[in-house]
Amino acid sequence: MHSALIARAAASGDTAGMNILKGKSAIVTGAASGIGRASALLFAAEGAAVVALDRAPEVEATAAAIRSAGGRAIALVKDSSAEGDVAGAVATALQEFGGLDVCYANAGISGGLVPFLEETAERWTEVLKINLIGTFLLAKHAAMEMVKRKRGSIICTASVAGLRSGAGGVPYSASKAGVISMVQTVANQLTGTGVRINAICPGLIETGMTRPIFERARERGSEGKIGQLNPLQRYGVPQEIAQAALFLASDAASYVNGQAIAVDGGLSSSHPIVIARH
């Protein structure tokens, strides 16, 4: 049952091919794999021209897949936490595609599950730099252009870990709570500009970042238990998050602003716990 649901989601949904983003251009960070790659591919399938950015060279394959399907895409092997690289990505969208309608600040790292008393300032700095400061930089530089046109959608990947404890390490959770707060604050800072900003809070999704969790479960033969704490009792796939991003990028979400939308199988609807068995 679970595998059938996941396979259906992986097919990119019933909306694919409707040209929801026809005539628009988008930047997607973290586009070499996982949620970023799925979102870049879906945006392009819906008509958007895409600037795909990632510090991993595999981002070239994402852009190549888009072009081979008849879409328009440019790959940038750059650092989403470096302001010059982010500003350059925005400039590329303007120069190559004539504008910028959507940006999806998705790049992020987990930082690992390190006990709080063993955490270091160096690890915190790296996680915050990529997850929070990188998100801020793309939102800022995208908004600078979008405000001029009185329209645009900024999307940020947060996490259910930013809503409450239990879904990630301490610096990761803090960085994602920061993304949610930034989205709420920036939405009000951009009052009257016509620019929207929202966050997506994924639950447990199988991506490169979460691969160790899945590999350990498969080694133990307990893969079927992954995601059992949410009401759907399964994990998610990147394409399911991409569908939420597509909605926020589209005109269908024209009245959605300053929100942190959980896409987590219902995990954040309660405070699930694992009952200790004695």
C-alpha cells in the first residue's frame, strides 16, 4: 500500500504538463538532488525556465534533463551561502530569461544528530550559514528584482524540525525555525510590493540528506516502519514536496503569504511519541 502511494507521487502528480508556470522563470537552489532536483524538473515541466544552482556538479545533470525534455535550463555550480554566487544567479535569470518570477531557496544540510553537549560552534556556524543565511541571501536578491515588477513568489524550505522538537539535531532545528521566522517577518517587510514569501516544512522525505536513516532501516529490515509516527504512516518522496512548491510558485497561491506549510503526512498535527516497551 505504502509503496503504491509513493510510486504514484513519484509520477509527479496529475497536474504535470498543464503549463502552470508558462512564461515564468525560476531559480532553484540545492537542485542537484532530492527536493531541489524534483522541484526544478517539475517547474520546467510546467513551463518555467529554470536556473538550477548547487555546489555539487550533479546539478548539470538536472539542467541537462530539463533541456532534453524540451525545456530551458541553466546549471550553476555555485555556493548558495555565498552572496556573490546568489547575486550572480539572479543576474543570470534576468539576462538569460528576461526576468525572475519564482525563487525556491531549498539548499540545506542536516548537520547530523549530535548530542547537544557535544555540539560545537563550528558545526552551528556551518548549518546556519547554509540553511538560514543562504536562504536569506536568495530571498533578498530575488526580492530586490521582484519588487521592481510588483510581483513574485519566494519559497523557502524549512522543516517540521523548525516547528517543534523531535525531527532533527539542535542546530538544524534552530536554523529551520529561523527560516520560518524570517518568512513571517519578511512577508510583512514586503507589504504592498506584490511579492509573496512562504515556507514549506517537509516531514521525513527520502533524499540524500536523510539517506543514512533509510540505509540503517533497510539494513535492519525495518524499512516499513519509517514514517510510522505520522497519520499516513509512511515517509514522503521529493516529488510530493515539489508539488507544494509548484502550488506556491503558481498564481493559484496568489493569496498565500507569510505561511509555513507542513507537508509531513500529518506528523505536526500532534506530538507523537514512541512508546517505550519494557
